[in-house]
Amino acid sequence: MRYVVLIAYAPGRWEAAGAEERQEFFDAHHAFERFVDERGRRLESAALCDADLATTIRHGEDGTPVVTDGPFVELTEQVGGYYDVELPDLDTAIAAAKLLPRSYTVEVRPTVQVEGYQSL
């Protein structure tokens, strides 16, 4: 089964962290990666820029796309990274997510195949 693990955190947390706390973050991510590698596989992962660098596209009432700087909504936490993984089941994905830093809010979401759609 394929899951996307979304990582959210309070803005500025990384910048405020000292060397020891940053190492704890790295250690937790490495524990997550080892766990996934032993039970499935990592397909992709990335850290994301802060939400203040986001660009949002919405469609107006007339259907015209409107592009604005910044996030869609104001949040106390923001999505700061993700892992795209294949693991046997949700329980295993949850066990892996529990290894990530405790200060994160982590969302585990299964992916779906959309019938009739094929990526180019």
C-alpha cells in the first residue's frame, strides 16, 4: 500500500533549534527511514519551503484562475515536508510515523488510483 506522510510543524521551530535539538530531528528522521526501508520502501521525500513562499491558485466565480502569493489559509502549523512510501498496511505506516520528531503533527494518508487517469 502506498502512503504519503505529511509533516507539519510550528513555523520558526527549526530556525530556533540548537545543534542538539537539530541532531534529535535528524536522528528521528533516520529512525523513520530505517524502519520504512526494513518493511517497505521510500519512493520520495522532501522538505518544503515555509508557507510564506507558497503560491496559491484559486478559480474565481467566472472560472478564471487567480494567482496569489502566500498560503491558502493562515495556520499555526504548516506542512513542512513529506515522505512517499510503500508499506504493507496502515498499522505499519502509523508505527513508522510515530518515529518522527514528537514536536511534529504527522498525517498519514493512503494514495488512491483515479480510474481513467494516467499520468503523462
